Amino acid sequence: MKILAVGMNYAAHNKELNETLLPKEPVIFSKPDSAILRTGKPFFVPDFAERFDYEAELVVRISRLGKDVSERFAHRYYDAVTVGIDFTARDLQAKLRSEGLPWELCKGFDNSAALGTLIPKTELFDIPGCTSVAQEWKPSKKGGTHISEACWQSLIQDIRFRLDIDGKTVQQGHTADMMFSVDQIVSYVSRFITLKTGDLLFTGTPVGVGPVHEGQTLKGYLGEKEVLNVNIR
């Protein structure tokens, strides 16, 4: 399992970090699997930097092997979503950037990828406030229901998520505001890196990032459904 992440995917967030250049292609970086922090586990503030920022993001789980995936069919390659936090050692990042060095260490340290409970795509329609996409149900040959491909493609870009700290909302995201859509990202990444079942894709953070402090409780929501809970220690 690998973790792939997208930087600079929300224009308002780029502005708050004084990023003046708009990327022409998705900005991709990775985290090792040791970065995973499951919901309910505490985040212990490391001692190798002074400031650690939260960056709440929609996370997508890859569900099948994929190489050179067409954007048209990219929605077939993920089956669940959640909210995650890309913890970032901000002062270390600034130092590495100023020296022209890679900045994996400020993004890929242990427990830097908080991961909420994964929600199957088929359940997103039932979450209040998550999506406004119409339910384009069609009868299934095996009984039950089937959702059209057009509906899936619209759904992923109509998901609302947020991050609360101690009961106060600090970030609100809507995937419609992404500079590069989830399907564009899946297609782009698969040109360079083979996607495998279980891989995780962090899709970028909206405006509102800031530092964490010991004693805080961070909660992530898909619509009105809590999927992530992290205590800062």
C-alpha cells in the first residue's frame, strides 16, 4: 500500500500560502505507509520542528490495479472515500524549499497521514449534507440498484467535507473547487506510477490550514457524518 498526495489543488489555499504560480499539472508527492494514523489514535507532536499544520483533505481508496488509466474510466478505480489530515512540518518545509531540497521529510514523517473511516461510494448518497448529486438509480439485473457512470463522475466532484477543532469549523471543502478533479488525478498519476488495490490518494486541502497544539481534538466530517477523530498530544 502506498500513499500518493496532491499539493496546490485549491486556489484559495495556494493564495493563503503565498503561492502565486498556478500548476499546469497536478503536483504529486508521496508518503510512506508508516505515515498512516488511524482515526481514534492520538497524534504526538514531534520534536524536530516548531510548527505542525493540519491540512484536511478528501481521501480516495484505490480498488483495482491501474496503469495509464483513461480519465473517462478513472471513477472505476476507487471504491471508497474519507477525510484525512496531511500533517505538515511547516517551518521545516520552508527551510527545505529555501535550500532547493526535496521536502518529503516535512510531509512523510511517522503518523503524518491521519485517515478517517472509509465510506463506500454507494453510501455517500445517504449522508446528510455530503452531496447534492441526484440519485440516478437504475434497476440492476441482479436485483437492487445500479448507479449510472455519469452519476459517479458527477458525485466525486460534489462532495462536501470539513474539519473541526474543539467544536469550531476551521476548514470547509467542496470537491467542485478542486483545480484538478479526482478522475484527472487518478489518470495523471497512473501514467507514472501503477496504482494498486488499497493505495490511498490524498486529493489536496482547501483554505484554512493552521498549526495544531497539544490538547486539541480534531474531527473530520463527510457532510454531517463524523469519520475522523484525532487528539493532539
